[in-house]
Amino acid sequence: MVHMNNLDGDFRETELGALPAVWDVVPLRSVGLRFFGGGTPSTKKTEYWNGSIPWTTSAYLDGLYVTKGIKTITQLGLDNSSSNLVPKGNLVIGTRVGTGKVAVTKIDVAISQDLTGVILDQTKVQSEYVAYFLASERAQQYFRAGTRGVTIKGIPRDDLIKIPVPLPSLPEQRAIARVLSTIQRAMETQDKLITAARELKKSLMRQLFTQGLDANGAVKETEIGVMPEHWQLVKLENVFESRLGKMLSGASRKGTSPRLYVRNANVQWGKVDLTDIAQMDFH
């Protein structure tokens, strides 16, 4: 469990805000044994690719862990390029493209020039804890502040290693990471359920608007596709009357009989959002 006594204990002000007095705040370089960049083996050398070494870029960092590479390279490709291997249990951080992305390596993985590999001092920090912190809004502010460049924007390594990291004890780091991992898994499960519900809705809409409620009923071909035999196909103008709206002027806002005025911003997919509604006098 997270040590809840910290919630009632002494706090002190730090560059990261108020933190428990027993926590340290250290630069990232203090908990990293090595920081190194990556590279891409020449795509003109077929002997550099399709080997046994996973290789990835920042574009494919999605989630807390790196569990596979987007491609594989050979030992020859690794030896003859700027790519480097990040051992499992350490960090990869987006520092050239995808600045601020961070993940823990679940495998030994070679990295592109978009990424910086960080070998952590496991006697001081727990990998997931550091990854969660670097992904937090507070840490991301440092990434944004340190970003340089015009065409390709990235954070220099000198700025990366200065990012302050709150440092509770190792047991507390592990407890914090466990809590965040539990929440993350719950969110991922919820996202999967939402995605499944959306796909089900799409499937049902496709079926209902082509076969109706009777999936085995007779159908016919029309100019918009298949539909039930007993359905009619009519133009939109045959089922409602359309009218043009009016411009919302300064004078119309000052009348004595205001009515709700719906703008484009209020019309969203499947609903009308009235949280920011204007008013207009039609007299």
C-alpha cells in the first residue's frame, strides 16, 4: 500500500511544488547511469535488416512498455550504425521526435535517433515509477520548455538530464507505481469496452439500415444500396422543410425577447451542446 501517512505528514516546497519532507528531489542524471542516443541502419544494406534484434522509433511508443520492435535489425546493422541497445528494465525517452514520450523496455531493444536510452540505477529508482513521473504533466512542462528546433523539434540531452525527479524510498516508489498501474489497466479495459461498443453500434447500424429488424426478410437494390423490400426511398426534402439561419449581430443580442441561438459550435455528432449557448432577439 501507499504510505498514506504522508498525506498528514510534513511537507516542504520544492521546484516541483509541495512534497513530503522526507522525499528528495534530484535531477534525472542522478538516477541514470548512462544516457545515449540511437540511430537507423542504412536501408540500402539488406544485410542490416530482418535480423533477430528488435528496433523501434518514438512513433511506436504507445503505453508504459516496449514489448516489441517495429522492425528487426541484424548484429551487423547494430554494429555499423548509431543505433544502441537498451537492455530490458530501463527507459526509452522521445527526445527528437515525439518529445516527452517515455516507456519501460520489457525486452532488449535497439533505438532510432528519435530516442534516448536511459540505463537507470536500480538501487535508487524503480523503472515504472520514473516512467510514470516523466509522463506526468509536471514533468512534461520541462520537456516543452526544453524543446528546441524549427523543422525537427527535440530536447537537448543537457536539458533532459536536468529534469527534476521526486525521490521517495524504493518501497514507496514501488507502491506508487503499483497504484498507477492498477488505474492504467482499468482505463485500458474501459477503453477496450468503449471501442467494442462503438464497433457494435457501427455493425448494428449497417445491418439495421440495410436489412431492417428482420435479418431474413426480402431486400432490394436501390441507388444507395440494399434495403428491405417494403421500405421506400425518398429524397430528404420530402420529409422535412429546411430554412436558412440568421446571422447573430450585436443589435440582435440586445432585444427584449431573447431566444436560444444555436451556432455551428453547438452542433456535435449526435447531440446539441447547450453549455455555451448564445441568445438572439428575433423581433
